[in-house]
Amino acid sequence: MKAGMKYETEIIVNEGMLANHNDPQLPAIELPAVFSTPSMINLMELTCAKLMDNCLEEGKGSVGMSVEVRHLASTPCGKKVRCEVEITEVVNGKKVTFAVNAYDENGLIGTGTHKRAVINKAAFNM
């Protein structure tokens, strides 16, 4: 892994990704039917994890360490969202920082940074 490496994924927003999706374990509140911030962060994290996974040796994986993002615009159900990530820093081959951006057909909807750490899968029962 090295700075400058990039990866992207694309999804179609579905009902389970909306801010108004009801999880009975969470407090009920009326929210709009748009792509939720947690779903956007999940997409960003998984895109970063996939890039790392493509580079790691057998038995290694990664876990998230921090997320700093801004959700800039709403995206309705059924629309495409593309996530682009780029490695900006690798420390000792174990800690990786990413620039993360998400776009819909109207432009940038989210931006920020995400950090991940390399782990031994066996230590996490993977």
C-alpha cells in the first residue's frame, strides 16, 4: 500500500439506506427519506477496506480507527452514489489514512478522511 492508490465503488440507494429507515432498537424519530449519513459513512469505510484488502497478505485485514466526514447534500432513494477513496498516508505499513468522497448525479454529497489499521484476522476470530 502506498499514498496515491485509489479505489471506487458505486451503489444504488435503497430503502434500508434511508434516514427514515426504522430500526426497532433505536429511538423512533421522523426523518426524511434520503440517503443517511451512517449509510454514507459505511460506504466510505467499506470502500477503503476493500482497497486495503486488495493489498494485504493472507491472514491480514483491517479495522476502522477514525472517521471525519461532512454530509453536504441529500440523495433520494433509487439514485446512484459513487464513492472514491485515495490513500494519503501509510505509517509503518500498519496505519492508513484515506481521503474519501461520495458523489451522486448532482455532484459531491460527502467528503472527509478515514483511518484504518492493519490487523491479524485470527486475533478477531475472522
